[in-house]
Amino acid sequence: MATIFWASDSTVQYNSILTYPQTGMGQVLHLFLKPEVVVSNHAKNGRSTKSFLDEGRVAAIYDEIKEGDFLFIEFGHNDEKKEDPARYTEPFGEFSDDLERFINMARNKKAHPVLITPLERRCFDEDGKLGRSIKVDYVEATKKTAERLNVPVVDLYTLSRAELEKAGPEKTKEWYMHLPEGVYPYHMEGLVDDSHLKYAGAVVFAGCIAKGLKELGGIYSDLLMAWE
């Protein structure tokens, strides 16, 4: 029985009632997986490749991951925060080097690493046109690292942008943490957050990851149940 381990940030993390209704993609990916596939979600809010490594979170995965398992790696949102030296990484420097460390860790245990480009934020302008919130260098660095190290990559950035553009600015408010007053817990009322997901958005974008795995074929598509 294979286990998918997640190394990522708040876009993936498992949430409790303390952050309800925020939902990470790692919380709902199981909806697309065969019942025998297990998800071990180590993603944590606010982490970059650098802080995830510095806090020993990769070591915790290393202790558990085994031959035939999978390591899904999705970062970039917090690596681009130049004002925070504890998290910031140069895309074609430390960021790429850190991704290689994740990959080597998985391969040392004979597990299968998968790189995933960062999820796009909800970033429509006044005219309803989708902008760009992620520095594209982190997307390209992820792809180039995958190519250099012969690692499969799921281009979630491109897939998520397609879903956002198709749905438009109003519909996608249902996907992100736009919380009207009188509906959600008092400490969340009136929140407008275009980075973190609600359940509906997590399902849409986990579906993008599943689509990417299906396109990879082989052992990656074998993780998925039949749908569509």
C-alpha cells in the first residue's frame, strides 16, 4: 500500500476547527485516490523550502517514508517573501537547491518524488482579468529542477490559472477565504483572503493535481480512482 507524503505550505496543509473553513488541497486529494492509497500530510502554513528544511520537517518525513511511496513537493508562495530572511530563497539558487534536497531524500529511501508548481492565487483586476500573483521564476525554477533531475512535474500553476479564468472573479470567491459576516465564526467574519482555500476551491485544485498525475501515466495515474 503506497503512501503519498506532502511537503508544502498552507495551500496543502490539513486544517482543524481553529482555521475553519480553510481547507488545504492535501485534505481532499483522497477524493481522487484509490481507497488503499494513504496520504500523510506534513504541509504547514507559512513555510518555504528553507523554513521547512530548517525546522526539521523533512527529517520527520524521512523517518516514515519507504520504498514505493511518493513525496509531493509544492512550494514557492513563501519562498518569494524577500522581506523575511528565514523564508526567502532565490528561485534559481537556494530554491532549486532546496528542491533537490527534497528529491534526494525521497530517492535515498527509494520513494518517488513529484514536483508541483505553486498554486495561483485569486488575483483578478478591476476589469475581471486574471493577473499574476506568483513570481513566474519560481514556476520556471520548479520545472527546470524537474528537468535537470529527471523528476516528474505537475504544472499546478498553469492548471489552476485555467480554472480561475474559466470560472471568473465572482465564482472563485466561493473557492477562496471570502467570508461574509454572520455566516462563519466571529473571528473570521468579513475576511477577504485570496490565497487560502475553502473546501470547494481545495477540491477544484486537488482535481488539477489529479489531472496532472493522470497525464503522467504509469505509477502516478495508478494512484487514482476512475473518475470523469
